[in-house]
Amino acid sequence: VVATDSMKNFILRQALAFEGATLEELIDLLGRRLLARYEVMQAVRVTGRALPFAPARLPHGELSDVLYRYVPGDYATASLAFERNGADIRLTDHEWGWCDLRLLKVTGSAFTRFVRDEYTTLPERGDRPLFIRLDLHWRYRDVADMLDRTRGHYIAPEQMRDIVQTVFHEFVSESIQHLVYEIGSRVLRRCPYLGEVRFAAQNHTPDPVAESEDDPRVKVYSAPFPAFGLIKLRLAADEHNA
């Protein structure tokens, strides 16, 4: 047994020597070195989460180059799995993501033409505010595109986040299912080096309460029922193009 405290100390020492630029490069280094150091390990999966820090603003308005503040919110993740194959260490699985993205728009979304039966109480709404929490994950066709920068195929997690935000802003969807399918389609068209994308989207859209008689743009909403809809979607590049 390798003590988890030993693994923690090993990771901290490797982080001290790390000279790369991305979360993915750090995780790749850690996974390979863990298996190289501890021969009793047959396989390992390393997952990391990027914690965003921003320069703190000083009393005179300038930004500090030594003081940083933590900025809570959505974040990038990466996960790599490695396996020992004789003397070789090979990468067996990978996944990247942008998680806990929270997006709200007050117009440009609808929910209509859904199945209605005796259990349906939800009215159709041709235009509604939309508030979702979204996790996006993706895999490359060839993981070397992520690790070898000379190929020019690396896709920064922030770029994926920006694609999601752009589609959310400009696309008038008929449902969250419709929305995440459109986002996935755009991502695969924009990033041909990806093999698949998958989503987990939570519906936290507020419920309407009242509307002004003088100005229909003025409305009051309340927090939705605690239970929420969870929409999951996976799009594989080859299947989607077919």
C-alpha cells in the first residue's frame, strides 16, 4: 500500500519542479511520474481542477503583481488515466471540462410543443427567461493534439466556455434539450480535432408571478421548485457528422 500522505507529498514536490503552462500538462506529468515512482501501482487516474485567481487591486487603483484574490465561479477540469504495460506507461483515457457554468438571459428562449397529458401542469411559453447550470466535457480524437503544442490543435478550456456563452446568447431555443444540441453541434464544427462532447445541464429557470399592466417588460419571478430538470447529452463527432 502506498500511503495517500506519501502521494500528496510526491505531488507537491513534482508541482515545485513543473515548468509547463497548462493544467493538462501538469496532470500528464503527475500520472506518468506516479507510476514510474511506485511500481506497486498498476494504473492511476489523476484529475485536477483549475482555481481562478486574479490580481488584487491596491488602494491607489493599480493591480498588484504579487497579491491575488480567489475568484469563485465556473472552472476548468482535466482528467487523465494511465496504465502500466511492462516497462511502458501508456495513456488510456482522457477528458477535459468546464464546470458549473451559470448562464441567465431574460429573453430569447421558449418551451413549446412538448407532450401534454393528465400530468402536465406546465404552460407553454413562447418567450421566457432561462437560467441554467452547465457542465461541459470533451475528448480529443487524438490526445497528442492536447499534449503536443507544435501540432497547433490544442483547444483552451476558456475557448470552449466562450463558444457556449456565444451560442446561449444568440440562439433562440425551444427547450434546453434543443439548446445543448445546438451548442454541441457548434463545438464539433468549430473544433474538428475533438472526438466527442457531452453535457449535463440543470434547469433553474424562475417561475413567473406577475406582469405590469403598463409595461409588459416589467415582470416579477420567483425561485423555481427545489427539484430541477437535468438534461444530459453526448455527441460523438463521427456519429454526428453521419
